[in-house]
Amino acid sequence: MPLLELSDIKFAYPGHDPILNGASLSLEAGERLSILGPNGAGKSTLLKMIVGLLKPDAGQVSVFGETRDQEADFHDVRRRVGFVFQDPDDQLFSPTVAEDIAFGPLNLGKSRDEALALVDNILAKLALTHLRDRITHRLSGGEKRLVTLATVLVMEPEVLLLDEPTNALDEENEERLVEILSGLPQAMLLISHDPKFRARVAPSAYRLRAGVLTRED
């Protein structure tokens, strides 16, 4: 059974022509797929539908074997699917790095001590301990990107959705990101304009063209 399945998804932003016109895809456990297509084709829109941030006009969203339709259906999905947004500033809002990473575990009912232990563990795993007490808004773009990934991985998601994760990364941090992602067990859906990065992280792909997805292997 696929972890994620989008079936015949149709969607238009108000006042615009349809951006998705019967798009379907599935992601199996352990599978890593890229979604290819020009800017504005609807790639980010698809990822947002998987976690219920947008609702299709028609078609079906199925996650972990269950059809997800109402807002309440996605509460469980958002705990189990990690979404790294295109812009880290959409995701980072606490004063310090440690507080940003602790937010998710605290929200799930962990004690402060438990949450901070998880923070220290994930920062050590990602070799980011030096950023622990930094002021989040003073980080470089690349540092913010890696911290965003830490805020997602600390939740131990079963699936990762990555929207242009190499934005603002220099060569050294991009290499670090490849290393981190390559060592993870999670299934992944990746949007990236960088063909070398895609080839190393998620070489199998769907292409989104005229609102429809076609598998390219």
C-alpha cells in the first residue's frame, strides 16, 4: 500500500485557469521521487495538498492508507509527514534555534527536559550543535535551511516533503544536506531546480506538465 496517493487531482486558484488537471502520483515506503516542472506548474501546490494546507477541487488525497478530506483528517498526517518549506522564514519563528526545534516535541506533550534532550540529539546527529543557542533570525540562509530540516526531523516523520531545499545553500552546506538526506530511511518527495542534487537524492521522477503528472524513470 502506498504511503501517499494522489488520484486525479484538479485544482485552480481563485480567478485563474486550472493548475492541476487530473494529476496522480503514489509514493511507496522507502521510495524517493522528484517532481519536475517549470515554475508555476503546481509542484508546491501538490505538496501542500498532501498535508491539507490546500484542498483539491476534485480528486482524492490518500495518506497512510486513509482518504483525507476534512481538516481533522490531516492532524495525524502533519505529525507523521515532515514538510520542509521553500522559504525557511515561513517555518522558523522562535527566538533561538533550540526553541524552534523544541516547539514540535513540546506541542506533542513532551516535557521541557524531554524536548531539549531531543533538540540536543538531533543537532548532534546533524553536526549543528554549534547553532543551538543562536538567535534564529540572525542565521545565514544556509544555516536557516539546515535548522528547518532539524525542526522537521526531530518529529521523526515517516515521509519527507522537500520544497527547493537547496535554496540559499552554499556548496559546503549543500554537500552536508546531501549527506544528511542520503543517510535517512524516510520516503521523500523532492522539488528541486538543481539536477545534480536531484540525481543524488531522488533520481526517479514525475514530470508535471499541463496539470498532469507523468512518471519518468
